[in-house]
Amino acid sequence: MNNLSAPQGIEPASAVADPAAPTYSDILAAAARIAPHAHATPVMRSRVIDEAAGCELHFKCENLQRGGAFKFRGACNAVFSLSDEEVARGIVTQSSGNHGGAIALAARLRGGRATVVAPHNTPKVKLAAIRAYGADIVHCEPEQSARDAATAQVLARTGGVLVHPFNDPRVIAGQGTATLELLASAPQLDTVIAPVSGGGLLSGTAIAAHGHDPSIAVYGAEPEGARDAHDSLLEGRRITGRKTDTVCDGLRAELGTLTFPILRSHLRDICLVDDRQVIAAMRLIWERMKLVVEPSGAVPLAVVLAYPALFAGRRVGLIVSGGNVDLDLAAQWFAPQTL
């Protein structure tokens, strides 16, 4: 972990972000647009976990969102922003699982059809959800370059409309609605933490949090085995093309050209944790809160537990990003030798 407010070659918080970046007003508009379709998920507490963490934690339970993840918010906002002609052409996206299922569901609700480019190592439970919502799946290699190439081929073949999983202002605005709800429930928060992969959720989180209160400290949470976002912000340039090695299958993408400048402008820091810490946090949520959370969704709690001095005494909102778990893998993760 490195404090991004320190002089490290990073542009200061006043740096101008990509002009296409969504605004707080866009997030408010997204909230109204998706209200008939998305769940207003609960914000939950745990006295036992608060005591273990040494701070006051508020869990925004996006694992209880439609499709089992926050991704439905951004997908719904993007798909319902399209014209009827665009929907008729078909909707194309790339995804390691949750966004693909969300786009498939949103397309079905809108009366359209989706094609999802998915890495071949996408968890079976997430592929099953994509199929169940009626989308077509095109497999590819896990690397971002392979995802992009396969997506371009599908677009050329089908003439469809791209809804990118994170490098799309409509998606980012939709993701920010989770933080709107969190802060409506707990307006006293001084810190918000969200996982980071391509940066769509964290970008929307930061814009929403700072629209509510510019003094809120926004942190990203990232696994060591996919630390490109942390290192990109540290070095002041987007790092691409790395191979990832983490149990957090939803956090293996790299920052986009839109999300990178947003995060440079808004974040206090990105904190790193290893897979062992993630699984321990995931198990704690399962055991103490009785919530089924996937590894990616447990990373924010893992960060709080790994950096107790940083968050001591603070009022912290955690975006629990999803709960789509392959239960066969969960049995392996929770086996004694894993911990």
C-alpha cells in the first residue's frame, strides 16, 4: 500500500479527468432510471466484526442485488439508455462473469439479446447465469488483449452495440448508485472502500461519495495477484498486459482509459491484500453475518482487517460487490489447509 497523496509522480487530486467521465448528476439520473428494475440492497452491520476491525463498518450488500452482484446497476443504466434501434442490433460485452449475467438480464428486460465474450476460466456458476438469462457466450483467453480482440470480432460479425463492463460512463454512473444508497442509509460515513478491477465500480463509488461529501476518504481494495490498478496509480500510467493470479475472479481486469483518470483524481489510496487474507475475510462474513459473499466482495473487509491503524475508529462503508460463488470451490477455500 502506498498513500497516493504522497509525491510519487501522480497528478494531484485537482487533475482534470477524462471529459467523458460521468458526474454526480449522472449518478442521480441513473438512480431514477434503474429504480423500477434494480433492488435497493440492505446495509448491514456486525458488532463482532466491528470489534475485530476496531472501527464501525457498514456493509452495502450488493451480493443481494439482481444477478447476485452490483454489476446489474451499471448494466441496467446502460441498456435502458439505449435507443430501440440500438437494442434491436443486439448488445455485446466482455465479462469474467457478473457483468455478463447483468447485461444478459438487462437485455432480456429491455426485449433485446446479448452476446457475452467470457474467458474460458470464468466460474461455471457465472456462465450458467449468463445462459439462463438468454445470452450467447463466446469464449476467449483470460488476458485483456484476448478479451478485446474477441469482442471486436463479435462486434464486426453481429453489428451489435458495445456496453463495456467498466470503460463506459453509463456503466460507471449506474455503479455509483450503490454508494448513493449506502450514504442515504449511513450519511455519517467518513470512509468508503470498494474493490477495484477495471475501475468502474470504484470510479462510480468515488464520484458518488464526493458528490455527497468531498471530505470522504475513498479507498480501493485489490488482491496482490492482480495489483495493476495499485501500480498504475503509483507509477502514473496505465499498466496493461500482466497475467493475474488471484482467487478473486471478478478482479482480474485492468484499468480503462476512462476509469484511470477518475481514480487518479479521487482516491486516497489502493490497499493490497493476499488471497489468504481475502478468504479469511470471506469466511468471517459467511460465519458472522450469514451472507454468501464471493472472494471479490470480501476484499474490502480484508483490507480493513489488514490495515487496522489506517481505519481505527473510522466510520467505514464497504461495498460488498457480489455473491456468485461456485460452492464446490468454496468447500476447497474453507478447508483447514487453505487457512
